[in-house]
Amino acid sequence: MFLRQLFFFAVCSSLAWAQVPEAAVTEAVQPSVKKIDGTSYQIGAILFDSKSREIRLPAQISSVDRTLEFLIVHEKGKIYESLLVTKISPTHLNLALTLLRYQTSRELIALPNETGGISGDFPDVPADVKAAARVNIEVEWTDDGKVRRAPASDWIQHAVKATAMPAGPWVYNGSEYHEGKYVPEMCGDIIGILVAPSAVLNYPGADNDNGNIWNPFQKRVPPVDTAVTVIITPFSSTPVPPKP
């Protein structure tokens, strides 16, 4: 896993996401929080609630027939490796998570070694911090005029077992800054299925270091370009039921 993490950091540090215009980066690092009403707020295209701590962001289906390394990336990022694509700024998402008091846990990100590379060691994170960094991620979409909602893991299939990704939490690791710039903003990486230090959140379960294991669950995933809302909430073993 740690060799893969070194690769991700090297790619993003070299500004591999060079097609992003400088104006987009500048806008992303100067977010403006707008109050909608009551406990509802907005940052860019992201909506969040200070009471429920729910975050909602728009996306669409990117692929139904490719091996997956990400759940969601920016539209100018690695869309060929992602189930979903979005126009939102990773910086805005990170700010929303921070404002809602989610804590970052670096438990999945390998520590540097003595020469500045990546070691095989990982941070020792207290249990309470781990718990505060865990979130549910769900997807909401419209099918035949009806609003549907499901765990994001239901749309991801194990290539060997042919079963859906186990239901469970995702981890907010927060990513890093490089030369004053937020790394996910440089790369477009937002939520990793395979652990990526360049992503804002990552999947902590088994096979999160195998690039040939996870595929779209084709029988469950809507068609390419279907509009989707990604919903992030505090972790619970019981997903939040859809609103009537």
C-alpha cells in the first residue's frame, strides 16, 4: 500500500492535473460560505446542515464498465478511474467537513521514512479520533420519477466475490498541502476506493490497495451521465432513510 501512496503523492506534487486553469484553483481556495436558512448553508455547489451535519454535493455517473480506484473525482481529474464525477471544489468539501466538526484521521496514510520517502508504518490514531473521522456515504438519484437512496458501497462490486462492497464507514483523512496548495485541488481526487493520500476521504476496508478488484455493480448503477447527489453524514451502521 505504501508504494502506491508514494506514487499518488509524486503524481500530484508534480501538478499532473495541469489542465486545471489557474483561475479555478484561485476560486477554490477563497470559498464563501452562504447561509440558506435555519441551519442550512452553501459553499459553491455544496449544501450542508450544521445540525444534522449532512453534506450534499452534485455528481453524475462517469462509468459503468471500468475498474475503479475512486468513488468520485473532479471532472478534470481521473475520470477514467472513477464511478462518479463532479464539478465541486475539493477545497469546499474539506471546509464543509471542517465546519461540521468532523475530525481528520491519518490512519490509512503511510508515514515518511528517514530519507523522505514513504515507509511501511502508519500513524497511531486514538480511537475517539478514528470514530470522529468516519462517515456514511450514500447516493441519491431519481428513477422513473421516484427518488432513490442507497449506500455508495451498493454500487461497487468485488471482481472476485461478485458481491457488493461491504457496508461500512469511509474515513476523512483531509489530505495535505503542497507549496501552499491543497493537494486534492491540484489532482481532482475527492473520495478514494484505493487509498490515495491525494484524496479528501478514503475507503478503509479490505482490498483498498488492489487496483484490479473493484468495479461498478452494473445491475445496480444507473446509466452513464445520470445525475446523482452524494450524501455524507456522521457514521452509523444504519444508513439514514430517505426523506418522504
